[in-house]
Amino acid sequence: MLKRIRANTRLQMALGLLIGIGFGFLLQKGGATYYDVIIGQLLWQDFTVVKIMLSAALTGMVGIYALNSLGLIELHPKAGSVGMTVIGGLIFGVGFAVLGYCPGTIAGAAGQIELDAVVGGVLGMLAGAGLFAAIYPRLQGSLLEWGSFGDLTFPELLRVNRWAVVLPAAGLMIGLLVWIEAAGL
């Protein structure tokens, strides 16, 4: 079934759209599309966003590695570098600091017609993507490649079975979620 989906571009696009709508709906229901919730997180007063992100990372990590272990999917990690990470982090951080949204929450807030997200967020993302596309050829092969670590995953880096990394990481995430709830944060 998954091979049929991979071979059908239209089906992939439709599934992507449906999953994206579902993701935005869940972000909105969880409260992560509200500016006050995001700012509360940045001020260490409201941990809604951390709970949502930890739950998503936990589900995604265990789900992807379980599907891979069952032979249902193949992993294709992309090469990375310190340069890419720093540039991406700066772009993300500036946008987050200026507007108070990340790309996912901007899309959710724009979907509920929050004017700051529609005007500042969507237009800002389009302008940022256009600017990056314009300067990308000059960055390629130099700054972006600085500190390249290839397509290595943590299990490969540590030379251990992937579950030797996934299970402790999952345990830490669950522990953090339990602690946040018990602390009433």
C-alpha cells in the first residue's frame, strides 16, 4: 500500500493536504495558534507548546522507527551541517522573535484569520523564502557546507542499535511530560 502511495503524486498531495489540515486543527484545538499561549511559553509561564511538541516528537520518533523496523518504510536522512543549522536557526529565531509564531502555528493562526499571522506571518514566510532562494546560490558550497556531518543519525554516530537511542529518548520525553503535568505547568 505504501509503495502505491509513493508512486502516486496526486494521492501524496491529497494526503499531505488532509494531514496538514488535521495538524492545523489539532494545533488550534491545543491552543498553540494563539499568540498569548506562544508568548507565555517564551516567558516560561504556559507550557502548552512544549507539551504539544514533545508529544508530537515522541509519537513521530517511535512511529517512524517502528514502521522502519517492520520494513514498511525506508529512512532517507538528509545531509546536514553546522552552517545549515545556524542559518536555519537564525532565520527561524528572527521570525519567531518578531512575530511570536513558528511556521506551523502561523499556518494554524492564519486559518483562523488572525490578522497578524495572515499579513505578517504568511507574507513574511513568502518574502523570507524568496530572499533565501535568491541568495542560496552564493551560500551553497561555502557557509552552508561548513561543519558538514553528512546524513548521520544519532544511532549511527554512536554505533548502536537505533532502539538503544529511541527508547531512552522516549523515556526522557515521557518523564518530562509527566514532570510538567505534576508541576502544574
